[in-house]
Amino acid sequence: MKFYILCILLSLSITTVSPLLSDETDQTKFTECEGGPYPNTITNILISPNPLVIGQSASYTFNGTRNVEILKGSTIGFLIIDENYETILETKDDFCSIVETTNEKCPLPIGDYEFTYGLNIYSNKESSPENLDKPPKTCLYQLIIRDPKDIILSCIQGPVDLSYVFTASNNGF
Ligand SMILES: *[C@@H]1O[C@H](CO)[C@@H](O)[C@H](O)[C@H]1NC(C)=O
């Protein structure tokens, strides 16, 4: 199961596209996690689509400055929890295998970077009829990059809207 999910994530990860972060109005809000400051800063992040849709694919792009290298064995984790602190999505992947699908290779050097990653917004919660009628709800996301010894290199969190259906498909007919 884990391997299957990783394959989906890998096949969805796409190469770096610079213009994504240039429109500042669309950017996703965030603050650094408690326990910071962490060595590798994140300047901007864009999670799309907005709202995220359960059962659909999504992606996030972020940039910043690395003050320490990313070594083989580092991980990237993405977590979404709802207002009741229930986990909606939790992923943890080998960062270096992901960057190898672009033309980069670990160790990733110190300096400015930009990174895009695909996500599958699956959920073990059934999308019951009453959920389908609800407006998107605001959840909390957290993005954590850890080194091979599990020391946190980057950690941010912020609000993200989550929907059970595409808003557009909800107002027809
Ligand atoms: C991140 O992207 C923004 C918007 O394009 C840009 O202004 C900023 O300089 C970038 N930061 C880094 C560290 O590359």
C-alpha cells in the first residue's frame, strides 16, 4: 500500500515551473511551526487547487533558501488535519527519490531553491451525502522536511480549504 501511494505521488510530481509563485495574491498563507527557526527557510508556497478536493490530485510549489544541504535519506511530509484535529491526509516520502525525477540529485546544495510536488488528496472518510452539500472547510496543513536523523530542516503550517466536490460541479443542473 505504501509503495503504491509512493508511485502515485512520484508519477504526479512535476518539474519546477517558476511563474507559479510569481502571482503573490494567490499564495497560500503560512507561519513557521513552533520550535523554529528552522535552517532551510520557505519564502512562498502555493497549494493548488484551492479548495483542495478529496479524491483528486493536487500539488504544491514552494521556494526559499537552504542553509544546510539536503542529504540522502531526508524526508518530506505533508499533513492535513481538520478542525477536530482529525488527520485527513498524512504523507511522508523520500525527498531524494522525488528530486531525482526532476534533473536534480542529492545532496541538494545550499542556496535558493524552488520545488514542486504532486499530492493525492485521498481520505479514509466516506464522502457521505451530507458532506457533499457542505461548503469547503478550512483545515490546517503542515509541511515538514527532515534530515536522515529526523532533525527538522523546514517546517511550516497554515490554513487550507478542503472540499468534497469540485465547487464548479456543484452548481450545475
Ligand atoms: C520565491 O518566489 C518569489 C515570487 O516569485 C520571489 O519574489 C522570491 O524572491 C523567491 N524567493 C527565493 C528565495 O527564491
